[in-house]
Amino acid sequence: MKNLQDATERICELKGSLVAMDALVPAVIQALSSPARARFMDAFDAHAEVARTVLLYADVSDFVLATFERDVARNRKLLRAEGEAEHHATTASAVDPLLLTATPLTTYAGSRARMRASGFFYRSAERLFLVSNQHVFADAAQAHRAERIAIGVHIAPSELARHTFISLPLYREGVPQWREASDGAEGIAALEIPADSLPAGAEVQAFDESHLELRGEPITVGDALTIAGFPSGLHDTVHQLAVACSASVASAYGVHFQGRGCFLTETRTRRGSSGSPVVRRRLHDGASAASWQLIGVHGNHMDMCAGDPTDHQWLGLHRAWYANVLPALTGSA
């Protein structure tokens, strides 16, 4: 570009091209038969997933990601055949509440994405919090410092495909806005989500103190657990739903492993799962939010190094920070 006028003219050309494309796409879709439209949707979903992966690891703002998801959802609506809309519209009541408690999160320094991880919603009285690992918000050892964090929120419980991202500041006048229960390097952090930061119509499924109750069901080594998160960013991107990984208790529950505020789990999660809720299904409750007991927050893996720093042994063991600190962490300051 030679000058500002050339750049402005180029932007105008791109706008015109986008308007023309917006006119072409509906015309092409309407000309397709129902079988061809179904094949087109499968191909579109595949290409959209590739584009989504590229964007997630590109240096773009959360506004770009939100716009991409909005237009993907709009084009999928156009692709749906007559009579299929009801089949594809998924409501919150149709899925396990556990998957609605978790949210993907991305930290930003300016417009640059710094870290992608997982988190979940926790409610203390009338206040709503985002909970994740402390190192997701800030990690001096890894030189990770971000200015804000973006999280996903459903904006219409009647249709899960309608969702957006909101941005929350991590600092105000240089003061961290989150609370943490950590040993200075690792642990749990909670960031309050102001009610006025949520979009109109948003309905958030959150854990609360009742999910921490033991209810006469002791936890012991080998018990089956579930970790709901976004490993490597993988999730149902159409409905913005987490995926669930199986796990089990791998150390003495109730004992602080090696003197730290955690116990161990055995699981096969991947990077991006940090901050996921670690839960156990209650034995005597039905399929409701109350059927899950929140016992931990998924943390870093525990590889072993036998003298050679390049010789890592994959054990499948991870730290899980005890969730029973949340009432004190999120209580009135």
C-alpha cells in the first residue's frame, strides 16, 4: 500500500466483495436439493473447523473469533433443510448441566492471545465467579502476564447454538482483580463476573456450595471422576459445549499430596484442560446439576524425569486442587 488512500480504497473493495458474497451464498443454498444441502453442510462444518483451528492459534482478537462464530452459525441456519430446524435446535434442558458449567477461556495481552485454557462458573450468594488455575491468570515462572480474559457465554437457553464471548479485565490500575488460593506458583483462582458484563438473555449454569457437600458418600482411591473441559481447544463449537474425560482418584483423598493443596488424578487430558472442574457423580441423585459433586480443579500433569531432562515419562497423573476452598475464596471480602 502506497498511502492511506490506497488502504482505504482496498478496505472499501473488501466490503463490496463481502456484500456480494452475502448475496451469493443464500442463492446457491436455495438452489440445492435436500440431499445436496445435507452434503454441503457436512463439507461446510469440516472447512469451518479447519478455519476455527487456524484462528484459535492466530494472533487475532476475540472480536474476530466472535464474528467468525456468528457468521458460521448464520450460514448453518441457511443450510438447514425445511423441517430440520427443530431437529438441530438444541436447548439447554437437552444436555447434562455439567457441560454448561464449563467455559473455554483465552487470555490476551492487547490483541494477542496468550493462553487458552478451561474454566467453570461458581456462584456465591448472588455473585458469579469464573474459576480456573492460578497460572492461567498469571504465571511469573513462564513470563505469562495478560491484561484481560475472554470467556464463552450462552445467550439463549432455548437454543445453545446462540453464544458469544465476553471480555473481563484482569487488572484495574495495576491491581489484580482475581482472588487466589495458591502456594505462590500454583493453585486456584476466582475472578468475579459483574452482572452488567453479561449479555441480555444470558443464563449461566454454575456450581455453588451445595455441590461441595460430601452427603455421606466418602471419596477413596480408585473412585471414578469426570473432568469437563476443552483439551487442545476441542469441544462442540456449534453449541459451545465442553467434552468430558474420564479420570480416577490416584492418591489419598483428603490428604494434601506432598504437602500442597491438591490430590492426584489419573486421566488422559491434554493442554487446554487446566482449570476444568473435577467432579464425581453422586450415587443417589438423578440427572440434574445437583447430581455432580465438585471436588477439584484440574491442574498440571506430573511427569517424572529420571536424571535426563529430555527423558520424560508419561504417567497420566495430574494435580487436582481441592475445591473446598471456594466458599472462603469467593465469600465477602
